[in-house]
Amino acid sequence: MPLASALSASLPSWLLDELDDLPAVLSTAEDRMDLVNALADRNWREGSGGPFAAIVVDTATGALVSAGVNVVLASGLSSMHAEVTTLSLAQTALGRWDLGAGGADLELVVNWRPCVMCYGSTMWSGVRSLVVAGEGPLLEEITGFDEGPVVADWAEQFESRGIRVSIGTRHDEAVAVFRAYGDSDSIVYNARGAVE
């Protein structure tokens, strides 16, 4: 078997069909998280991946830079979590790996605290702020996902690197999406099965 030399992932067709209809500007944190929660709920119901979505916005203007969802199942790539997908799309759109270059103040909005993989991806992306609906073990309890060994002072680690963190926007709405997913028979794609 020849060695692979490229990889590919894209947004699922249902989201590609709706990209042009997404709001160009999302002025408030609540507006931003409402979109994220709606995309997350649709994503798992469409079978593209887990109940996770994210957007990147310009903090000052609210302009939408990118929108993405978890496409692990659709792509067959375990790294294609919502944060990685969305940050990569923003980097592609702007043509740079450092989203903070030139003093840009971009914000990642996601429906839960980043898992251990997305924690690093977010930290090294160049975003200047992170808005999450919630944090802690509730997500794992509801869904069965393994979020990995996230450090207890995760938010402070972002703050110490100049990345503002806001926790709690539309928390209950995010939890409702996770509960619907947890009550379904959807695939929980932890490697080696569920953590005991």
C-alpha cells in the first residue's frame, strides 16, 4: 500500500448549502452562540460528526470570518473537531496561519470548553478571545465523549497568553443540544471505545 501524501476535509453538504445564508455580522455574544448551538444541533442530526460547532468572528465588528462543525465522521479524520475545522477555515480565508497578525482581534466561539487537542489548536491559532457556553465534566457525563486531560487552570493559561476567555454564554441551550445527542443512538467516537 502506498503512503498517503495528502489529506482532505470539508464542511458537510448541508452546511455548504447554507453558508451564504449565515448572518454576515453577529453583534452580540448571544447571537454568536445561538448560531453555534444551531449548527451543533444540526450537525449531529445530519450524521456529520459530534454535536459541536464553532465560528470565528471579528471582535470589533462582529463580522463572521468562518463557521465550522465537527466533521470527524464525515471526513474519517479524528482531528477534524469543530475548533480545528473552523480555525483552519479562517486561516485559509485570511491566508495566514496567525489569526492575530497585524493586530487582528478575532474571537473563537464554541459550544463547550475545548478538548485537550483543540485547547492547543486554539492557543496557537492567534485568536485573541475565546467564548464558550460551558466547561467541566458535564459534557462527558451527558455525551460519553472523552475530552482528555484538560488542566484545571485552562482558562488562566489562555489569559496568561493574552487570550481573553468568557464562559457561560447560552449555557443551558448548549446543554440541551448535548442532552438530545446523549439520548440518541449516535456514534460516540472515542478511540478504543468509551472511557470507563
